[in-house]
Amino acid sequence: MRILHTGDWHLGKVLRGRNRHAEHEAVLSELVDVARAESVDLVLVTGDLFESAAPNAVSQELAWRTLLAFRSLGADVVVCAGNHDSAALFDAVAPVFAAAGVVIRGRLERPDAGGVVEVRRGGELARIAVLPWISPRQLLRADQLFEADASMLGQTYGSRVERVLGALTATATSSPEPAIELVAHAFVRGGKLGGGERDGQTVNDYGISATAFPPGASYVALGHLHRTQQIPGPCPIWYSGSPIAVDFGEELDAKGAVVVDAVPGVPAKVRPVPLRSALTLRTVQGTVAELEAVRERWPDDWLRVIVTEPARAGLAEEVRALLPNALEVRIASSSVERRAGSHARRRSGAPAETFAAFLQDQGVVDDRLVEAFGRVLADEQTEPGNEAG
């Protein structure tokens, strides 16, 4: 059975105020092309379809259309919710998509109530255990589903999720005949962050151990971390990574999806597939004159610009006029130089001298600002009622 594993789309993500819908549309179309070219039997989407739990209509239309496009190729489709997604929204649309042959799970379910999905392709049967993101407040419901005793309620988040995972996969692994897959949105300890994940949900308090996955699993499809990577463990465990760089922390990551060939009784063969439709995120630096070459070399990339010359009024606007795709403009300066002697200069001398010293502390070299300050100060001192004495 050939599988396409993808996730962490983050539709609706805005980068420094710039809408990226066109990029998402292009990269998801590329994903559908990969599914078609690879003749996949099954598509596993491992959560965080959306950036927000309240996605806008445009993002929802693109997500739902893409799932149906996978289905139109003849592939079975299984989707779980991630920590960015609304479990309630996923469960609300699930019955409609079930009629089209797309399985969507927003919340954890017992194996006999939809937590384990069976997919049959010709003579092959796959049992797929589905573990959506479980927030700490959802753990009580998970414990109730799997009949935890009182002693288990005092365990850590990771321990309780691992116990739920074991109960969920016990049914799927009860027969040696079918290939066993697991779809999960979770933080597995030892995974490398891409850079755009929520820090609060990638700390070890939220982590589970790779040893919690069953040795008999043919493949474990993970979502949550944005870097394509294999996690060492008792079976093939992979994050597909995000198909688009979510933030500048991911600018050096290769983006893509994973194609998997799963055969009953043996570990799956895994092959990462690159995706290139999204714009590149790139950090560049130099003086304004040096940045002229950037416009010619990378005219379409999203840029984070570090300017290596003293700050002056209007410098950021000048850089953005030169580089329209500059999402962030910073001034490179030495914090040591800014701090040196700053307190002494700020507290002594005339107001204009103090202001000039402050600008120097900040690495700003612009006589126009000093002159403007002097004019404002003079006007203020000559206002009626502001005379000395």
C-alpha cells in the first residue's frame, strides 16, 4: 500500500502582516500532483491544517477542496486534528466528508467507535489508529474513554497520553495480518523543531517517548514538528514536516512530504519528497548599496533584512522601497557600544546634548533629528506660559 504523509499546512498563516494564501494554494496543488504521480492508495494528514482554531472561509475552502482532490484520485484519506485546529469543527464536518470517503477525527475515540479505521485496497487491509492532539484539559475525557483508575490520573501528561496510545493501538495490533499504521499529532521527545512551532507545546512536559509506539506498526505518521525527520524507535516513525516555511526560524529547512510503501509484517520503506511551490524565506544583510544586488538575485523571496550601517530617519522605509518583499528590517549595531557611557551622557548637559547622546547610544547617526529636536525645544520654551521664572 502506497501512502502520502503530509500535515502542518497552517492555512491562514500571516507572516509579518502578509497573506500567504496564494503560496498555500500552490503548494497544496503540488501535493495533489505528487499523490497523482505516485499513484498513492492512502493519504494521511497529521493535523494543523489551519493556523487558527477559527479559520476563515477562504482557508477552509482550500483545505476541504484539497482533501476531496486526494479522494478524487481514488485514494483513501484519513485526517486528524492538531493543536492549532478546532476539534469541534473537525467533528462537525466529519459526517459530511465520511459520505465522500474521507475520514476526519477531531477528538480521540475508542477503537470500536472510530479510533481505529480500516482501509482495504484490493487484497490488502490496513488498520489505522488515529490519535488527534490531546490538550491537558482533554485528558480527562481520554481517561474516561479508556477507563483509567484513580492512580493514573496523577501521572504526567506524557505518561497518560502514552497509556492512551497503548490502549488505542492494542486493537490495531491484535492481528499480525494487516499492515498497521498510526496517525498522530504529538510531540515525541528527541524530535528537532523546525522553528515555527508553539514553544509552549513542544516542551518535554508535553512530550511522549518513541518507545510508546508498538514494534508491530508498519509506519507511524506524525504531525506537530515542522522539520521532515525520522524519530529513532521500535518501528518507522516519521514527521512529514510542513510543506511551507511557517516563519523565518524555518528558512533553512527543506520542505516537503513523505511517500511510504507499507507491506504487512515488515517495516515500511520511506522516501521524503521535496515541495518547491512556496516562496523561500531568506535573511540578508548589508548596507543599502549592497542590498541593491539582493533585489536582482532574489526578487521573489520573502526577506528579513539586517542593515549594516548606522540608523537614520527613514532608513527602514528606504529599504522597503528597494526590497518590496522585505517583511522585517533590522539595524545591526553593537549593544556594547550602545551601552558604553550611556547613563553619564543622558544625565548631564543641556537637553539637546542629552538627546544627541541618546541617539549615539542607539547607533543613530542623523543630524536632522538633532536639529528637529532643537526646533521643537525652542518652540516649547517660547510658548506663552512657558517662560523661565
